[in-house]
Amino acid sequence: MYPSNAKAAPLHAASTPPQAPRPADGPAGGHGHAPASVAEIVHSFEEADQPQHVDLSGYRVEDWLCLALFWIMGGLVFLQFFSRYVLNDSYAWTEELAVYSLIGVVFLGSAMCVRACRHIQVDFLYRYLPRPAGRVLSTLIDLVRTAFFGYAVWMTYRYIQLVGAEPMTTLFWNKSYVYWLVLAGFALMFVRSVQVSVQNWRQGYSILENPAAYESQD
């Protein structure tokens, strides 16, 4: 139907120089990486065998206490499961002590979050505020937060004085041990809040004003 196109096609093919074949990008012509040599594999194992430097300087006392309580809680939960389903004789005190351990993990872990500025916070408003207004509002929040933790320390101490001699349910231990854990958590939160407030004042911004500056800490 189209004689002109039928004649032009062989002429175009004859005038076009042949294309050199492209080398395969990877195994079986795919786009993968070239296979590693034996020397590279041996070198990677040698690097893995070298002693790695572990930096623990960023951890504080609340981190280690929280870790210890977490493993104690895990051991108590496992013992409760074992005694209930394997021995068919559940130890009632394991559940109560696991709950108290969880309380310690929560309050000591809250001190960790205060130090790392990882509590829930809303920074939407700071995107539209002028920088001086944001600085004033952020400083006010630091002061209110620190005052709240100080007030919580005092209230917890008052509570210990009132009902601190109350015994536990399944054990004849003093329940004030649990309340002292809560008091220690609030005290650490107060100390860390003061430190964070001073740091924010010195550097001229907080995580609310400049969240990007804290992303590298994750």
C-alpha cells in the first residue's frame, strides 16, 4: 500500500552504520554489581574480626537503671509464664513485682526522654512565629516544664510521707520502694530539664524552634 515507504526502509537500513554490541552491565546482562573477588571477601571478613569501638559515654545513670529494671521485669514475666503453664502453680507475686518494675521503667525512661528532648511536642506554631517571639515562647515552656517537674517531686514526697508504710498485696514488703522509684524519676526529670533549659538558652534555640538540628541525634 505504501511503496515509497517500502523502498525507503531498505535504503535507510543500508545507510545506517552497524551499532557495536553493548557490554553486559552485570551477571546475565542485568544491572547488578560485578561479583566480588575472593580477596575482597577475605578482606571484609578480616575487617569484621577487628575489635569494634563501642562508645558508651552518651548514656547516663537513668539509662542503666532503666535497662536493669527492664530485664528484671522481663525475668518476672517469664517466671510467671513458666510457673503458670509449665508448673501449673502460678507465683502471684511475679505479676505484682512486674507491674512495679514497669512503673520504674516508665518514670526513669521519662527522664531519658527529657534529656534527649524526645517527649511528645507540637512545633507547628513555631513555623509561623517570628524568631524573637518563638524564642520567648520556647523559654517560657522550658520554665513551666522545669517548675512542673519540681512540683511533682514535692508532691511525690508528700505522698510517700502519707501512705509510704502501706504493704504490698502479695508480699509483705513496703510499697514505699515503688514510690521512691517514682520520686527518683521525677527528680531526674527535674535535673535534666534544668540542663536542657540552660543548653537551649546558650545555643539560642530549642527543638521546638529548630527540629532539624536534633535529627542527627536519632
